Amino acid sequence: MKILYTDIDYVLSLDSEMSKKNTRWGWVCPFNKKAVNIYNEILRKTGAEIVITSDWKLHWTLKELQEIFTEFAGINKAPIGITPSSWGHIFTSLQQLEECRAYEILKHAEEFKPEAWVAIDDLKLTPWIKDEHFVYLTRSNEGIKQSGKKQEIIEKLNVIQ
């Protein structure tokens, strides 16, 4: 199995479109249509499964996130899981936010042992996650739409580690 560890804010839900919409799941930020198209292409070309790393996992259940991804955002696959939450008991300060996210991803990957995996995030996780498993998406209002990032993600997921 291949896993695409996915943050949401500034990756699929972009800064320029953070106005929340009232939905049956409560107030949800819309996903950028171009970002969703690129994300769907990555999923199609790699066969990767989705695991949510975003703080959204603290506000919605996995079932709700699956519905938000498929029904609200138009993503062709539903997430199969979420990373464990270590916030508040292992990591407690904002200075530890990036380390916490990386820790949660590494714990999940260690437990499930995917044949290939990549984390995509606007947080800089490179001090903890090797470059071969991480694609940094800067907060430039472009998220996953950034030039070259789609191909980089596809190539890293299609290499069996």
C-alpha cells in the first residue's frame, strides 16, 4: 500500500479561499478546485491511499472527513485513516507544532509500514522526516497547485522504498 499523508489547510484549502461555508458537517473551508484536480491526478497515477494529518482530525471524525473529501470537495477517494493525535499530551507548545505533526506521521508509518509514503504539508517537517518522504508546500496561496510539486509527489510515491 502507498500512503499520501495529507494536510488540508494551505494544501487543498488555500489561503485565498479560507471563507468557511455552512455545510451539514458544520462550517468547512472550501477546497480549491484546481488543487483537487491535481490531487485526484496524483491519486490516480500512484494508487495511493489518503491518511489525514491535518488538525481537521481534531474537529471531525474519520467518517465525516471521508464525506467532506468525497461529497463536499470532489476528491475521488475517501481517506482510509487519520494519524494519531499527540497534541496536548506529548507536545504542548506552538513551537512544537511541526515536530508534533512529523511525530504523528512517523508513528503511523511505523505501525502500518506502507511500501511507499509521502507527507504533503505547509509545515516544514524536514528536520524529522527525510526528503524522500516529504514535499513542502509553502503558504504562497498555491498549495498543491505549485509548479513541479505534483510530479515530485508522484515520483516519490511511485518509488518503492
